Amino acid sequence: MSGRACRLQVKVVPGASRAEVVGLLGAAVKIRVAAPPEGGQANRAVCALLADRLGLPLAQVTVVSGPASPNKVIGLVGIAETEAKARLLG
């Protein structure tokens, strides 16, 4: 692990037809997931999508704040914020 870490603001839209990174919404990255917002399913889907798109182990992607809100802060270990946004939005 490189020792890099960041926090990424995201806006989550659960119950979408497919999981995808939509783009920027203000300072937040807008993400759609097919999972419903019940029982943490959408949170797990967001973490899995980000881990896959960023090439990080799932354990290095966590919901830091906003678990019951569509506006969340996701903690990422092993990547800088600028690199994370470039990979997600590029």
C-alpha cells in the first residue's frame, strides 16, 4: 500500500436500472446503483462499484459518513483524491 488516502464526497441514487458513475454534481461524484437503500445494500453496492472502478480491494473503500443519506463521504485508502476522480470521471 502506498500510504495515500482520501475522502470522496458522493451523491448516491439507489434503485437505478444499472450501477454507474454519472459525473460531478457540485463537488460530489454522482453514482447510481441498482441496489435498494434498505439494510445498507446501496452502501455496499457503492463501495463495490468504487473498488472495482478504482482497482482497490473492497476493504479499502468504506462509508465514513452519511450511511443513511444519499450524500455520503467515502474513505479510500491507497489512492489520492485527484487520481480517484480522474479514474472515475475520465
